[in-house]
Amino acid sequence: MDSVTISPVSGPVNGSMRPPGSKSITNRALICAALAGGTSILGGALDSDDTRVMIESLRKLGVIIVPDFDNAKITVTGNGGQFNSPVEDLFIGNSGTTVRFLTAALAFAGGQYRLSGVPRMHQRPIGPLVTALSELGAVVGAESAHQCPPVKINSPAITGGAVTVGGNISSQYLSGLLMAAPLATGDVEFKIEGVLISQPYVHMTIAVMRSFGVVVEADSSLTRFKIPADQVYRHCQYAIEPDASAASYFFAAAAICGGSATVDGLNRDALQGDVGFADCLQQMGCKVDWKENSICVTGPVVNGIDVDMSDVSDTVQTLTSVALFAKGPTHIRNVAHNRVKETDRIGNLAIELRKFGIRVDEREDGLSIYPGELKPATIETYEDHRMAMALALVGLKQPSVVITNPGCVAKTYPHYFEELQRFVTP
């Protein structure tokens, strides 16, 4: 479909659901399983554009992967880091995890490779990762302007070493380096320059690696990391959590419409930092009930907040939709890195929010949203799945909200609109 018009709901919602598996965890588990020897079973795995491009790339590299998406399962027979080479047609779409994780793994393994994607991917920076790999001895380069993909690797294997990595653009660079480091024959150490953003994702990476048998030594401030030599990934059966970023949309539906939203399979101890979105809603006047195997949010939203969202930056768009229905402004800070994601999730988000007739102030590192009387709007998605999923929520209260190119949600949640409709339907 070229567009979808969201149908407003007549009263409060009251539903429970379990989102599909986490994209972030699925792609991390795919890398670790591919680098292991033997066969791993990934349960609860996500079927999406991002996971499919990772799977197809790993297959071209010689990894045997058998998806069973009807049962949310992927079977991976790893190759211990012995990839096919040369391979020069790895298409990674617009998947940031795929290009960053594979670039690091292939550089550490050594060989000849080329990774390319859609035009937007060729605008997303990868220079800091390329620089770090080069300083470790790899021969790797980014072909587009401003150190963006396509990425070309023609390199011997990395044997070990120490390097400084900038922490202020994307934690995915560090995650890719950490997961690739066990391929080296010697110790590998990373020092973080500046403040590391999205730290929960680094904790997630370390936890997934541990499940596959590799230990990362890290200081408490996440400024130094060491992967001791002589560690190898081991095959295992690995259970993937439901996607906490996807859960945010259903929590937000309760905040906007009133009523309760229960998401099964997540709790306070989840690997995904985005469960912290529920804390933002609690600050806005919602009630949050944390249980052993579920989270329940009861709305409606009451007040706006001033919030640092650096650790939950994938839920910024969701929070802005909730903010439209609060009393008083909401100020979102410390998410400058959102400008280099699937779209500029600050500048382009401000453009779309203003279509509802409200005031939005844009800053380099965030936004301020001033609620007011809303009006109908047709929302451009910029091929960004989160723009589509988050701003569709406004249409649950405001009539005549149209989302263009709704198919872009296939990047992480192909059946989002159907599941949202079922969730809000009495």
C-alpha cells in the first residue's frame, strides 16, 4: 500500500501481547553463532528485513543457516570465522547492525569483501569503525563521501592489539569490534574516547557473547574493554527476548488512549535497555507494574517531562507521539546520534510533528514538543520504520492521520499495523 489511514479508537485500550523477537539480539546472536563451531539454535528469532540481510550475507560467506520463521527459530552451523573469500556482493540494505558487525568480523578474519546497501546506507557514517580496524592492522576503506559505505576489505587477519574508539556516534561500532575480537590470536583491547552512548546495547553485546562462551573484561565505567586471547565461541541453544523497542508502541497506545497495555516476555532485568521507556511514561504520570515475566503500563499520560534519552534513543519517536497528549512541554536531550540513523530522527521528526499543528523546537541533540490542538496530517516516513510505527499512534486519538509507505515497517516489524489494530480493538 502507498499509505494507511489510522482509525481512532473510541475508548481506553486494554490488551496484552508479545512482540516478535528483538532485532538487536537476533543479529548479535547470528554473528556469534556464525563465528562458533557446531550448530546453534536461536529461539524467538525475528523475521524482518534487517535479519534477512544478515542471514543472506552470512550464507554467501559460507555459514549454513536454516530459518524456520513460522516457529521463530533459526538454525546456524558456524564456520569458526573461516569465511568464503573473495565475496564482493554483500548487500546489507539499510541495516546498521549488519554493516557494522560484518565489517568488523570480516576485517578480523581477513580476506577480500565488499559490503553495499541502499542509498541511505551510503549516507550513514562508518568512518570511526574503519579507522579503528585500520589501526589494528586491517586494510579496509569506505568508498562514499564522509566515510560512509560501501565498505571494501582487502586485508590479512587481525592478530590482536589495542585501539581507541570514539563513543559519541554509535555503540554499534564497539559492539562489532567486541564480537569480532575473539578471532584474533592475541589479546585485543579497546579504550573509549569521550562518553559512550547507548550503553545498554554494549551490555547486551557482552551478555550475548557470554552465552556463546566468550568473556569480555570491562571496567565499571565502560571506558576500557579487553578480550583475552585463546577464547572461542561455542555453539548453544539461545533464547531471544521479545523486542523492547517494539513494546514501546503498545505501552504508548495505553498512555495516549488510556487503559492498560501488558507486554509479555520482558521484565526489569531484560537485556534491552529500551524497557526503560516505561520509566519515561511513569515520569509522565502513567502507572507501571513490573512483573516477573511482563510489564504493564496504565495510562493516560498526564504531564510532559525533561528527559535524557541517550540510553533509550530508539524510542524517541514513540515518546514524541505521547508528548502530543501531555499537559505541558516535553524536552528530549542527548540524542544527537539519532541524526545518522535510518533518517535524521531529530530534523525530519520535527518536520513531521509540526504537521499536527503544534510547536516543535529543534536542537542539535534533541527536541522540545509543546502540545496543543492537533489537526489531521499526512506523515512522510523517510523509509524509517520507527517514524511510521511511532507517529501512527497519534492516529489512535486524532482523526485523519495518514502514514505513507507503511511497508517500511518490514525492516523490524512486518505485521505491525495488523497487530496494532488487533491490540486496540475491543
